[in-house]
Amino acid sequence: MESKLNQKPCVVQLIQTPQGFSVSYKEHLLYSKYNPKKNIITAIEQQTILPGTIILCCSPLLGYGLCELLAKLPENCLIVLCEAEQSLFDFTEKENTLIFNDERILNCKPENLKELPVALYEKAVSGKFKRVIRIDFSAGVQFHQDFYNQIFSACSDSVMTFWKNRITLTKFGRRYSKNLFENLKYLSDSKPITDFFEAIEKPILVLGAGQSTQTFLQKNKIKKDDFYILCADTAFVPLLKNHIKPDGVFIEEAQSVITKAFIGCSLNNADFSETQIFAGLSSIPNLCHIAKAQNFSYFFTEYTKACFLDELQQKSFMPPANSPFGSVGLTAVYYALKFRKNESIPVYVCGLDFSYSIGITHTKNALAHILRLSSANRLIPIENYAAAFSNGTTYAKEKSGTGNIFVTTPTLQTYAQMFNNLFLGTKNLYDAGESGIPLAILKGTPLLQNSKVENHILKNTFSENQKKELKEYLQNEKKSLEYLKNLLTGKTDLKGSKLIEEITKIAECKEYLFLHFADGNTFNSTQSFLNRIRTEIDFFLKYM
């Protein structure tokens, strides 16, 4: 397909061939010199395109094959024209080779290609698009082959991320929203998490429940007075077993299974007398039923994009929001960096291994270890070998270089990649673990700096105005739900289109009523959809 020409290297020219035009650029023909259209049209004819497909058309140049592709498209498909070489894009603009009056075609400029994955995620939110495929339309892709590979991978991941999130919301969305409204009742009696921002002057130690935590605790004589210690929920009991009471424990799990992580300790006794519980607003509220609300500080994880959450975040009583990280360990590191007085305060991370060895998945006395101990018998050993040899597991490169075999899963690899993306280049953030997947931060062992350093944690409480605003919000939300229930049960004078209009006006911005439906990515006014919303109203009224 490539033929070298004697030509100035940066000039784009149309070349006449026996069966149409080709393009020459940088001493190469970008189409066949015999039949320019044949290869791309043949490739399109051989493609099987399913409904809901986004097609990345790389280096489309003269637009050969686009008409054939449009004619072949099933419903809910989008064509994205991608040209990374500025000179070739300018050539298509000058020659008007890609002018199509069709809303199914999106022409992306070279400078906007890096934002394309985000743009396609927004397209996927409609629920129409389910996959991304790529078709190379000319040899122009050779000038940016790696970039096209990266952009295709990023776009595919972006669309799949939306659907993974949808699956998560379908399974847990109702629980997240229920927990949110239930925790809001405790919020005004809790300690604002902002009191801890820029307040810690000691070195901060963040511990997860990975295997490296046990090794770390055995090798290092950690004294509570020397560090401000934060941990993930499943690392709390292992720390207590090592005679360490952490200053804070992070809880983000929405399911009741996490309560087993606190077996053997009482939330209202000395075990928690020196520990602040940092909980997500959508985390399980059972713990706050037992412990005093004053021992809690709430943060808010945006588990979805929704109008009712946007409205909530405008309220003065709402705590700071963070993106969903998936792993409570990442959340603990994220807030540890906010807690330190300034960037000179070191933060050490251990137990975020994102991998495990054969037979052992967590540190000793963690929830997974306790559950194996309680269920072990002659047929089920304490060692969890199934976790190492289940579908999807792969061998991982171990950071210490000892040659020990570690395994990981796609989910854990995603968390590790997210950690590296979030914290790469962060000053004075150190990896103190000796095992697990390598992290993109400096290696370092916690050093005692000054045990007499005092932290300056504020002693604020929620103001009376904030408490009043929170109470009014829950009351108004309850009244709004009761009115919506009356609309849906025919207890108002509204009929026909006016009734549907009023229902839509109220229900459309209360996504918590339907975001967990399989078809709940957007509101619709079909009778089936409204019947299901009617059922959800009674459920949520109990927690307002």
C-alpha cells in the first residue's frame, strides 16, 4: 500500500490513479496507486457491526468507504472520524472530503482526541452505546500508530467503565441511596471531617490489610505517639492484635459483611475510645447505630452522577466529595494527604499490595483470615488456594525482587493503576510495604521525627443553621415523595398529559428511585417504569 515518491516531505497532494484519487504525504502513498477504494470497502463489507457500536475511523482522509459504512449501520451507532496528523486533517478541511450531513458522524479535531474517551463516556451515559471498534481507513495511521492504539484502548475502557458502573448500580445502587439517607440523620451529630484537614503535623502511617502489613509490624516497632495512624476497615483488628490503636479507621463498604471485620471489639468501649471512624455517607449505617455519632466523621463518595446528588452537594451541611476509588485503601491515602499540615509531612503506605501469595490473601487476623479459620475443617484448609488459581488470576511482579510468586486479578490491577494515576509524583508519599505490586511512589521506611509533635485538630461542630437545613431537607424530601405517591396512585385532580408532566417534573430528579433499575440510566414515563417507582417510594420513605 505504501509507495515512496520523490516529493517534499510535508506536502499533502492528491494523486490521480486509474480508478480514483490517492494521497501522497511524506514520500508515501496513503492509498493504493491502482484502486484506492478497494481495500477499505472490502474491509467494511467484512465487518460485523452490532447495534450500539461506536466506530473509530482512523485517518479517514478522502472518506472512501464512509458511505458504505453509513449504509450498513444498525440502530444506535456512531462514527467518529479520528485524524491525529494535523497536516492531513488540514488537507481534509481544505478539500472538504469529509463533509457529511449525518448526525451519526462526529469529526474530531486532532487537538480534541485526548478528550475523546471522556466525550464517549458521556455518550455512553445515554445507554445507547455498548462497545467501540476501530477501522483504519488509510495508511495515514502509520504516522501515529501508538497513539491510535492508545486512544482506541482508552475509548473502549471508557465505554466499558460506564457499563461496569451500571452493573454495580443495578446491584448496589438502592443500598447506596438507602444508606445515604439513613446516615444523613446522624450527620449533624458527627464531627466534621474538615476539622482534620491540614491539622496533622506528625508523620502519617496508612495501613491496609495486605500481607505486607504483618511483615511491616513485625520488623518495625511502631508507637502510636510517634505517628498518626490511619487504617482500612479490615486492618483495624490486626492492628489491635499488635497492640496498636489507630487514630482513624476508614469505612466505605455498603454491605453488612463489613461488620464481621470488627468481630472481637466493641464499638462503644475502649477499643474505639481513641479512634475516629471516617465513614462514607453511603457506607453501612449499622456501626453508627452502636457507636456514638460523635466518634464518626463523614465523607461523601460520588457513587453516580445524579441531579439529587448535585442538589445535596449545594447544601452547607454536606461533607467534601471524592470520586469513587473502589478500594477503601485508596480513599484512606487520599484523605491522609488532606489531613497532613503541609507537603513536608511524610505519609507512609503499607498493606496496599493489590496482590497476594498462594494460600494467603490478607494479613493475619484480617477478616478474610478469620473467616478461613472459622470455616476450616478436614476438607477445607486454612490456606485459601482457590483464590490463587481461580479464573482471571495472573502472576504479578513482586516489588521486593525476592522472587516470591504473587498473584493478582484484573480488579486488583485496576486499583493499582488507579493508585499510580492518583498519587504519582506526590511529595513525601512513601511505599513502606515489602511485597505486592510496585507502586509509582518512593520507597521508604517510617522514620521517627519528633514524638512530641502535637496535632491541631479543630473542635468544630455542625452549626444550628446547618442542622436546621439538614432537617428541612429531609422533611421536604419526604413531603415530595408523599406527593409523588399521590400522583402515581390517582389521588390528585391531575389527569392525562398534565399528570405525566407533573410526575416527570418530580421523579426525574430523584434518581435514587430508579438508578438501580436495569433500564434506570435515564427516567422514562412508561407505565411499567412508573409502577416500579411507586414501589420504591414506600421503601425510601422509611429512611427520610
